[in-house]
Amino acid sequence: MGRAGLAALLAPAVWVLRSDRAKAGREPLIQPPEISSRNGELRVTLTAAPSPMRLGDVEFPGFLYNDAYLPPLLRIRLGDVMRVRLQNNVPDGFSNLHFHGMSVSPRARSDNVFVHVAPGREFEYEVMVPAAGRQGPGMFWYHPHGHGFVTKQMLGGLSGGLVVDGSEALFPIVRGLPERFLLIKHAEPGGGREVISINGQMNPVVDIRPGEMQFWRIAHIGATLFAPFRVQGVSLYVIATDGHPLSRPRKMSEFLLGPGQRIDAIAVGPPAGEYAIETLAFKNMAWREVFPGQQIATVVSAGSPASTGAEAEVSRQRVARERWIDEVRASPIARQRRLTYSRTDDRSVFMIDGRVLDDDRVDQTVKLGDTEEWTIVNTDQQYHSFHIHQTPFLVTEINGIPQNEDSLRDTMPIPPATEERPGVLKVIIPFTDPEIVGRFVYHCHAVDHEDKGMMGTVLVVV
């Protein structure tokens, strides 16, 4: 081997996200590699390690699972067990895993965010997914949850998709449809920029035929970005939010997504042409300029038209099973709680009820079987969000305005405070699933706020 070849071999690898098929972005949307359960068991090793990254023309320190910015999508079914071995090769911070949105045990080797995996060490998670219970099919995801280190690790790229199969049992129309994952991440290279990718690509092409139905699974698996998204031209019918079904498809073209939120939808191809998937201009923080919108993907509708009548067929769909949301609506409220989000003037500390997270403290004790109403008050002039582990919730009010929600959520943005009043989110939380007995957390899912203290603990007792 010559000197040049040896130098190339020894040089540090740079994981590059290319849009070479013309800088205008003509690269087709790739899909994540998948690892599926077999015979009721999913086994996988995820190795978290640093790697230099480049998104377009921007370089930054990356952190990857298994050397990939788009790591394996984990596919399981109800009744499976996930055995996930985490090898932490991140040199300067502990890590762990959280299986976001899953109604599984928070104890022992399950979805336990109080596990700390030190650099150079490994830990094997064993997550039992009940065959019958509150957990249903849908789109979820996994990411690190090591308090104080999450922002750096997730902005570097540590997050991936997780699917519980079986959505066709809720909406049979999706059976056999082409499935498209649109996994949104972003980087913050400085200067107020938000570099957004889909499946590790900059402005990829999403191909569809006019009138064709596709099953789109849109997941914001990034760290800190709040943004309104718009899908031009495509008829997009949402059938689930955060892994929980609506009663019927709801057509929409614009939606606000904060970190952690997901949408399952049936997309119907528009007339032949090109259409943008884009973020819209958005003011997240009172003291910063408006973030400009940007195109993040291009839908190309081409080819022979599919049979007509797809939209009418989608509109006639109704969920095929009873839904948890109906039980939540009918449950009596056992207790009301009020949480207040705040921060210090220099934005170095973020608090809930004037306190930062203490792993050894229990902030809320809840009795299994109770349904509670929580009011979350945002006194800060920027967006925050509310996320609670192990159980979803029903959004009932935002800034005093009743919400007619048709599905449950596990993550929801809270509007900023104004000079006149704080932002207020009101939710109903069912602590009724026996699987969730134990201690877990609730927090803002803008993970830089979480890392700086905006997180509390809840203990569910029998």
C-alpha cells in the first residue's frame, strides 16, 4: 500500500450526508435498516461512539449508534421481549436508553432511565412488551437519557426509530401500503442555524404516484427543535399521534412538531409534479429572531395514476377497536396537580416548581388506578414541552382554550409566556396500567432544558 493509501486508511472517518445528485437535492429518500423480532424476541447491540459528522456543508462532532447517523429501526410485536445491549463508547459522559412512548415497566433492566452506563461499559436492557394491556401498535423511538449529557449526544445523532407492528388491526386500509419512514433530526452548528435532515439526508426526494396511497410514519427524533411543518400538495390523513389512534383519519397539511412527537398518516399522491415538505418561519424564543423556513424534502409525483377514489376511501375509515382515550375521558379525576416551568435569567438553570432534578427525590407520588389532571404553567418566553414516561395523556386545554383531541399524546408543546400571561397546558393522565408501577420521570423534551434541570420524578405505587 502506498503512502497516500495508508494515510487515507488511518485518517479519521467523517460520516457524510450527501445530496450529490445535484445540489438541488435529487437523492431518493432512503429507508432505515431494520432489525425485527423473531420468535417473540428482538436482540440487538447498539454501540454509541463519537464520529465526525457533516450535514451538507456543515461539520460538527457526531455521536452515532453502530457507526450510522440513521441507526437500525427496531420492529417488534405485542408480546415480544426486547433485549438491547448498549455499549457506551462515548468517552466523556455516561449514557443509557429510553424507549420513548412505550407503556412498559420502568424498573430493573426495563425502560429505566436511572441506569447509568459509564464510558467503556455496557448494559443489557430487557423490555417485556405485554401481549394484552395498554401498550398498542404504533410509532415510537429510542434515545439516550443520561441526565446532563443528552443534548450533546442527541444533537450528534444518537436516536433511532422503534415500531410496534399491528397498525393494520386498527386501520385495515394500511395493510399492504408502501411504508415510508420520515425520521427528522437536526444539528445546531452555531449562529442560530438549524440544519434539518430526514433519514440522514438533506432534501431527499419522496416518490409517489398520482392517487397512490402510502403509509407515512413521521417522527421528530431530534433534540431541541420546535417547528411547524407543511406538506404541499399531498393529501395527508393522520391516523395516529404518538402511537395512539384517532377514531377516524383527519386531513391536515400543516402541523407543529416538537422534539419527540410522531404522526402516522396515509398520504395520497397529488397530480404529477413536485411539491415541498418544509418548515415554516417560526419564533420559538421572544429574544431571538424568527427561524426562517426551509425545504427539507421534495415530493415527486410521477408515473401512471393509481385508481381514483383513494381520498374517499380513506375518509370512510373508522378505527376497528376500542380506544384507551374513551376510557380516559370517562374516568373520574382522583387528584389535580399544578407544575410551574421556570428558569434563571441567564438561562443556565431550568426548573419545575423551583427545583431541578434530583435522582434520589420523589416529586409526585401517584396511586395505581388513579386518573389525574395536571396543569403545566410555562412562565418562560419560549416554547417548552411536557413529556411523561410510561403513560400517555389527553390534552384538554391550551391557554384556557378547550381542545377537541381525538387521540392521546405522550409529548406536547407548551406555548411561551407573554407579558400578559403564562402559557398553560392542561392534561389528563391515566396511571392505570399495572405495567408502570415504579419510579420514572416527566420533563421538557427540549433536551437542553431537561439537561439543565427541567425534570421531575413520579412514583406509582399500588
